[in-house]
Amino acid sequence: MNILSSLRHKVRKEFNSILSRMLHSGKVRSLSTLLKATISLFALFLSQQSYALNITVSIPPLAGMVAPLLSEDDQLEVVLKPGASPHGFQLKPSHVRLLQNSDLVLWVASPVDSWMQKPLANLGATELNLKGLVDIEELPVRQGGLWEKKNQHIATLSETEHKGTSVDSEEHSHNHEHEFSEASQSQRMDGHLWMSFKNSRLLIEAVSKKLQMLKPNDAENIRQRTQAWLTKLDKTNQQIKQQLLQVQKVPYMVLHDAFQYFEHQYSLNGIGSIQLNPSVSPSLKRVAELRAKVKAGQVSCVFREPQFPEKRVLAVTKGLNVKVGSLDPMGVVSKKFQKETGREFLNYDVFILQLSNQFNDCLSKANNQ
């Protein structure tokens, strides 16, 4: 139905253009002439069987993965706008209409964009999610604080965490805020799946197949665009491996654990996070624990995030000799960039390389002290 809507839009636009030219040249002599032009135009579009698609994604990095696969006529919309945090985000009626008019909806299907789950189920929209792909890489949630003091490789919660009797306040809040019906409390995964290079390839390949089904006459072009894009990403991956090779052992701390997949991919030395839920302040006990670690010289760099108040990081770093960097898990773009490019996202190769540069900038400075 959405493809037909796209077709109608194209026909209407082209028809108005032709009518305008005919009126301007004085060639419209009868209603029959106009009718013949309309029928010819419809026949042209139907014979092509290649329509513009409306694609909607939940977060900017997903748009950056699939944009190079699309044609110039395809429309790509991002629900989460630049600067907004996915944590606690709520869909508006305009978002629901956007999903309803989409030929394909892409989302992570993790606690990060769980606000997409109910609308998609109610609308019955055609969707593809990162979590549902075969062979997807999943890592367990690591609790906030110092990861080395907790068993970060076990995905199950302890009995006390189930009861909520010995967890920090922000961890308890996180369990409620990010409750997700498809993921039980006994098997919690790190929802930042787009940070995995392997996962990004899987999504690109899956979307490519979907696009080829939706636009069979353009299938060969889509395959060629897909191969060129994956080749470019492979080169970016090798570039990042070389860039981060010298800083793999430098210990760092993040605001919240959004970068585990990236860390795992490139063998980086993350030792903890200030909080589990970036929307909730850490406890005083945790801040004291982390400050002691920094003061002892066991943390070389602490990373903030542009979507959240800097005071969360300052609570840990103020007055201490430690480098402070910035990491952006969403690839936020400036208004100037949006105006110049007409885009609200970075292509995935630019996004992931920018993340590597951010890591390298802080860790290399700390390493050279």
C-alpha cells in the first residue's frame, strides 16, 4: 500500500509538471489530449515497477548503515532527532503516522529503542530489526561501576538484583525504565548492538535483500551499491584497527556502557562506567569509589557524552589529574551539517571512524604523558 502511495505521489508530481509545460506551450486543446497524457504517464510508471520507497529507522546510526543502499528517489526518515537521547524517549502521533506510511521500518529491538515495539505491533508495519538477525553478536549487560569487581561475562542477574535489595539507585531505575517484554530479566543483553562492526554488516546485507524484493527491477543496482558499501566499510574497519593498536592497553572509564561492542571489536581497555542508566545520577558511594580509582592513577581517560550533562563526569574527575574526552554513541550532527547535506545522520563509516578518533584522541594523550 505504501509503495502504491509512492507511485501516486510520483505520478501526481510528473503529471503536474507535464500539464504545466503543456499549458505554457498552448498544447492542451481538449480533455482527451489530457487524458491520453495521464494514461501514458501511468503506463510508464507501471512498466518500470521500480518505485520510491519510504524507509524509517529508529536511531541515526541505522540510517547511516542503509543510506548508501538507497536510490536518490527513496526517502529515509529518522525518528530520533540529533541531540535527543533514546533513553526515556516517547513517540508522538507524528512519529506513528511516519511509521504507518513506511514501506520498511528498521530498529534495534533492544531496550535502547523499546519505544518502537508497541506501535509497530499495533500498526502491523513491515519491519526489520537488528536483534532478530541470524548470527547477531550479543554481549551481556555490565553493571555500572568498576566492571572488574563484577562478573561482567554473566548475563544473568544475581538474586539480590532480582529483589532490588543491594543495587545502586540508578541500576534499580534502569531495570524499570528499560523493561522490555522480549528480553527476560534473567537474560539481559547490552542493547547497543549497532556498535558491533559484525552486526552492522548483517543489517546491511539483510536490508539489501529486502530492498531487492521491494524493487526487483532495481535489484542489480542495489546489489552493486551493497558490495561497494561493504568494501568501503571493510577498509574503514582495517583503518580503525591500525589507529587504535597503540592505545589498546590504556585504561578508561565511560559515562555509561554504550561502547562495549566497539571495545570488544578493537580490544580496548574499558574498566568501568559512571552509571548504568545515563538518565539517573550515580550514588555518592559509587562516585567515591570511582574517584578513588582515578586518584590512584588507574584510569587514564574519562569519557563524557554530548547528550547528557557534563556534571555527571565532573563529579568523578573534578580536581583530579585525568584526561576527559567525549564519545558520541548516536553520531550527533550539527545544524550546519544538516543544512548543507539535508541529512540528520552520518554514514556509518564516518560515524564509526569518528568514534575511533574520539577514543584515540583522549587515550593517546594519556598514553604519552
